[in-house]
Amino acid sequence: MIFSLQGTVQELTPTYAVINVQGVGYYVGISLMTSQTLVLNQQTFLFIQQIIREDAHLLFGFNTRSEKEMFNLLISVNGVGAISALILLSTLSLDEIASAVLSKNSALIQKAKGIGAKTAERIIVDLKDKVQKFSDPAENISAWVDNKIKEEALSALEVLGIPKRMSEKIADKILKQDPSISVEELVKQILKNI
């Protein structure tokens, strides 16, 4: 069983990467969260979850052990496959998934493409006792509000021609310093820092 890979990022897309380990390229499915931490032609280390099926041997890579643990919890839920779990991890942060499960917010879980009401409810029921450690109680209340403000600001910046990837890290930093910032003010601050 492959536990981790260390090598050079040979190919990189938002959904997969090819990690070259001493001349062997491993195709690894990844979330957007992990994709944003990788750099083409640079060394990396990924935690790996290997899934063996009759028709395929699949590798999924994660930047952190926590993300891998959440992935394994999600795929343990009946009806949630590896791709659905990656989409959920690409849509919401670990803390947001944990908060949604603990507060029974199925609408937030359904924001992930391909996850319907029944699956969201199943995730909540199956994982309610298992996601506590991913949740930061101090951030739970404001996480959803912060995310909404951030998304609106990033959308506005995209209209102005500024790529989301460029402005997202700046937005996170500003929101950490001032969680009560307005969308307009956040846009202004990001523009100053680019």
C-alpha cells in the first residue's frame, strides 16, 4: 500500500497531478486545496490514499494528513465516492465541512457539485461523532459569513480581470485580521495588496 509520495510535480491541473518519483510518474487525484499548494517542476510531498478496484488502482494525494483523514471519513459514507469526496474538499475547507456536519447544515454540504439532499443528510448522520477534531469552535460562527464575503469579493475581482488564484490568499489574510470587513472594503484592500 502506498502511504506517501515524494518527488517532482511533472504535471499539474486543479483535479490531478503527476508526481515523478525517480523516473516513475504517478497519476494522483487531488482536491483544489492540495492543487493550490503544488508548483510545477518543484519537489513535493503528498500523503496518499490508494483505492484498489477490480478495474483500476487509484491514487489520491493530500497536502496534509488532516485532509486525507477527512477524505477517508467522507468515502466511508454510503453513496460518497472518491470523486464526490474530492469535489467536497475542493468546495469547502475542512473546518467548514466539520461545522456543516456538527450544525446539521445540509444546504452548505449540498454546495458541492453532485451532492444531493439525501447524501448530505447521510454525511451529517454518519460523521456527526467523527468530525469534532476538524472543527475550530471559535471560527465556526463566522466561517460561513467570511466565506460568503470572500466569494463575493473574488467574483467582483474576476469581473475586473484579476484571477481568483491571485487574490484568494490575500483575501484570507485580510479576513483573518478583520472578520467583520464588508465586501466593498475587502475588494479595495485586495486591490491595494496585489
